[in-house]
Amino acid sequence: MSEANKQPSAEPMILLQGVNKWYGQFHVLKDINLSVQPGERIVLCGPSGSGKSTTIRCINRLEEHQQGRIVVDGTELTHDLKQIEAVRREVGMVFQHFNLFPHLTVLQNCTLAPMWVRKMPKRQAEEIAMHFLERVRIPEQANKFPGQLSGGQQQRVAIARALCMKPKIMLFDEPTSALDPEMVKEVLDTMVSLAEDGMTMLCVTHEMGFARTVANRVIFMDKGEIVEQGEPNSFFSNPQNERTKLFLSQILH
């Protein structure tokens, strides 16, 4: 769908309607309905195995849903490879484990997709990569290999790499959970900076301080369902569901 044919404000950036998914007999997502507006910052939280990561992995078709509709920036995800590729060009994803190519330098990690997917000339791709490495405050690491960096630096490279594709949406799947505590802040600071720039973000995280300060909306999932959602102040100060109250009592110290 061309940009000219899209309605910029009326259409949500991400829309899930009646989404269901099974792993064999296990019903992992149960009738998920979610609408994300452009520039909205949403945190998904909940116990392990609640379906949070599966939800965001379905949004860029790393996982396939069996029922319902998923529409990303006006394009519905179907079995059509062209549509899947179109969505993936608009969506950046940062994983729990950095998924960097160990045999490529930081700069090469960042230029690979723009050159191969967007057919960008090498020099232009390198200029953009350096811009985003500066954005995440590690331009001096450009010619190092991932194994020479700290975990926090590697995760910031992963964020820069995703940004090099100029995505409209960023998905984060527990981006700090594999990091040592002293490295968490540098990654969260980078994400806060993205949020301040108006990036549409969907983040699975247990960092409730980040949720309080950055999210427009916090969504609590349990056993494959969206149990409760709300803006951060009301979500944390006045949760309505008993499952939400129990989860928050366990995670908030």
C-alpha cells in the first residue's frame, strides 16, 4: 500500500483483532485484541509464559497466529511473503539476546540489512549506521566485533542496527533481562530517548520503573490473555484484577 493511500491519523499503527495461537494443544494466545496508535508507547508485562513475547513476535511474523487479524501500518499479515516483508521493513525488533553477527564488526552489523533489503549504497548505509551509533552513544565501537563489547554495548548496537532500517515501530522483547544490573540503565536510557522522539514502541519488560515513566499504557497478560490495561498511574496505584494485584505485589519492592 502506498503512503498516499494510507490514512495517517485514523488508522492504528498496530491492530490485533481476535488473535489466537496454539503450540500443539497449548493455547498460548487467547482472543487478543490490541490497538496501538502512532507514537504510543506500550509496555507488556506479566509472569513467564503469559504470552507477552509471543504477542510481539506475531506482530512481525516471527511466530504465526492461527486465528484473527494482525494489521501493521495498514498491511495485514497473511501467508503472502510480500506482505510479511513489507511489514518487516516497517518494524524493528530488539531481542533479549543480542543476535548480532559475531564475525561482522559493529558497523557491518548495522549496514547489512539496509544494503541487502533496502538496496542502499554502502557509503550511505555507513553514514546512516554511524548516525545511529552516535544516537546510542557508541560511535567509537564501530570497528570492533560484538565479542569485544559489554552486554550493554551489544544491546545498544542491536538497537542502532534496528534503527538503521528506519522503522516506524520498534518491538523490544525483554531487552534488559540478559544484562548485568549496572548495564540495564544504559539500555533503558537509550529506549527513553527513542520514546522522547515519538517512536511507536511495544516493549515486553519487567522494568516497572521504565513502564511508569515512559509508557502511555501498561498491559498485563496472564495465561495467554490480556487481563488488565491502563495508563501507568492508575495501573500501578489502583489495579482492578486480583491477578494483576498479585503480580504487582511480587514484582514491586
